[in-house]
Amino acid sequence: MSRVFAKKSWQTIALLLISAIVAVAVAACSTSISGFSGGGDLAIGSKNFTEQVILGELLAQHIENQTDLKVQRRLNLGGTFICHRAIVAGQIDAYVEYTGTALSAILNKKPISNPQKVYQIVAEEYRQQFNLEVGQSLGFQNTYAIVVRNEDAQKYQLKTISDLARYAPEWEAGFGYEFISREDGFPGLSDTYNLKFSSSPEIMDLGLMYRALVNNKVDAIAANSTDGLIETLNLVVLEDDKKYFPPYEAIPVIRQETLEKYPELAEVIGQISGNISAAEMRQLNYQVDGEFRKVKNVVAEFLAEKNFGQ
């Protein structure tokens, strides 16, 4: 097989892989809000990407395994602001957020690099402003990650975002809407690294970003560090050598009113805290995005292996 044919074959497989993600996400999220119009003691929500749907299902299954409560799944709701409005309004009772996102996007505060300080600020402000309780970290961070193709990283010896800045004026980038607009996203990153691309970064969702990168439509994307597709597609995460991004610890957020009604939830959700590593989260994401498995099955197996609460 010629080298050119092999390259085209690999790209075709990658394209089919990425194109299937949207369909898989829809099938995997059969427990989304449209499937649960009524019933249940409490509702668990999630944002609209694979990791969030997995974490929402994980919370739901663990609560059902450890209590007699019936849980509605209102997964795949939308972005950060939609989920935040939903929990404040009582449309959901809990979901998983990230500390850096809560600090910058919800509380509109400048990014801070100290994880403990970020957590303390978020916990106090959420309690005072929104009557929400913030649990301890689930055990991993999912920070923003600037990702490039492996062949480009080797050709230009790219290891850090500072390295990328030297070539960026001739490159195209693809970023999500939140990353473009948030305080802890591209505006601050651009200032910190003097990162200027050949044109304004294209705004696209996560699935399209990976597809565009693999097909050479863009040269750099802002992904999530725990995305399973990074390893699947042999991509390279550039080091944030100036430590721009704040910590993004995964934290459960629960309504105080819900905890008062079901006080056992604090202990049950706390059983998960500190027990999910970044490597484990990346593998869970890969099983859904790379192996096309159903979220509920992936989560059930993981909970059985970890045996939380036993």
C-alpha cells in the first residue's frame, strides 16, 4: 500500500469516526430531557458533550444504586449558562460543573491559578448567591487544551503554546463559542501568549472541531484535556507553559433545597468525590466516542468496578 493511499485511508476512517459521534451521542443520551417528562424524586442534568452526559448518568445511577430515590435524567441540556439557569430555577437538582468555569463564566471573576482558592470562592459564592452546595472534586480536572495534529507538532517541534505562537500568524484555528467569549478563554490566552492567527478563529462545536482539524481545515483547536478522541486520532496537546488556564476541577453542584429534602444525598454523592482520575475519565470518554458504546452501559460497568459506597 502506498504512503499516499494509507494517509487517505486513515483520514477516511477518522472522518467516519468523527461523523458518527453526533449520532452516537444522540443514541447514548436516550435518557435526555425529552425522555423524562414526568415522575422521579429529583432530576440530574448535564451539559451537551460526552463527558458531561457520562457524569450526569453516573450521578443518576449511583443515587439509584444507593437510595430508593427515582432519578430523572435531563442530560444534554446545553452549555454552562443553560445548566446554571436550570439548577437555579429548580428545573434540575444537581449537575457537574468545573471550578474554573464557575469562577469565570458564572461568577465573572478573573482566573486564579490556586485550586484551593478557586474552590473556596466558588463554594462560598454559590451558597450565598444561588443557594447551591458545591461538593468536593470528583478527582480530576478537565482543563482547556490547545490541540494540534501530530505531524505538525513533529514538523515544527511544537510542545508548548508558546511554540505555537511563532507559527500561529500563518495558521487557522477553530474554537467553541464559550472559549471565544469567556474571560478564561481565547481573549486572555491571546494576550498571555501574543497568540494571533491568520484570521479570527472559526466558531464550531466540539465534533466539528476535531473533524476540521483532521481534515486540515484548521490547524489548532481548543478541546478538553480529557477528550477520548485526542488519543484516538493521535493528536497532540500543547503544554500551557505560562499556566494561563485556571484549575477546572469537576465538582457536583446540588440545590440546598434538595439536600434538605433528601439529606442522604450529601453522603451518597460524597462517595464519588476524589475517586475518578483524569485517566479514568479519558477512558470513559473513549469508550463512548471511540468505541461507540452506550453511556448507560459504560457507566454501569464503571460503577460496578469502583464499587462506590461499599
